[in-house]
Amino acid sequence: MLANVVTDYLEKRISDKMERVEIKEGNSLFLRIVAEASDFGDIELYDDGDEVTIIFGRFTHSHYNNYDDIPQEEKELRIAEDVFEALDATLNDRYEFWGAHEGPGGFRDVEYVNKQNQGIVSRVFGRGSLKTFYRWSGAARQIKC
């Protein structure tokens, strides 16, 4: 089960932040990281069989899978590594988030700054709008798009 591989991998690296969730029939939620800042929201991990879906608080979600032609055990380990990298970047404020699940939402590496990416944000929120970006620790900054 992919959830077990990911949980074992994460326990060696961020066990102090994790809350195991008892998997119930019809629900694939297996881990929760309780929000450090209420304006971010909890992070939840779901086992979707061949991939892990991470719900990043109140902003967005992302899928982690592997389609390489390699043994299943190696695929699951690579997925666990990718999940850890995303969580590590989030928990250490290296990603910033915007939007909401009800509408456009997303995240990006805070080191990634260029005009094209700024243009993407402007198209999503409308030129001239004021947008707040969030990190795990809370509201980080506002920019005019």
C-alpha cells in the first residue's frame, strides 16, 4: 500500500509534524499535518492507489506519481521522495501559495521569480488586483498584479 511506504519514509524525516489518520472505508486520507498558521490550513495526504494527492491547506492540491518502467517498490519509493520534497519545501516556507479550492489556486517556489510567472498570476487574478501570497508560517506578502 502506497500510504505505508510514504508514511514510513516521512516518519524518518518529519515525524514530529505528522498526525496519522485512521483510514476508513471509502476515504483514502492517511496523514495530516496540522496547520502552523490558521490562514494556511492543514495539509492532508491521500492514497489514490498509484499516486498520492496532497491537499495544501485552503489553496490547492497536487498529484505525485511515477510512470517509469521500473519495479513497483522503486516507484513507491520515488513517490515518497517527491512527496517529502514538496512537504519539506512547504514546511520550510520555500513555497508560496495563493487562491482557493473553489477557484484558481496554486503554488510556486519562492526563489522562482520572472516576468512570465508574474504574468501568469496577473492573468489569473486580473491586472491591477492586489493578491496575498501565503507560506506555511502564514501570510507572506501582497503584490499588485
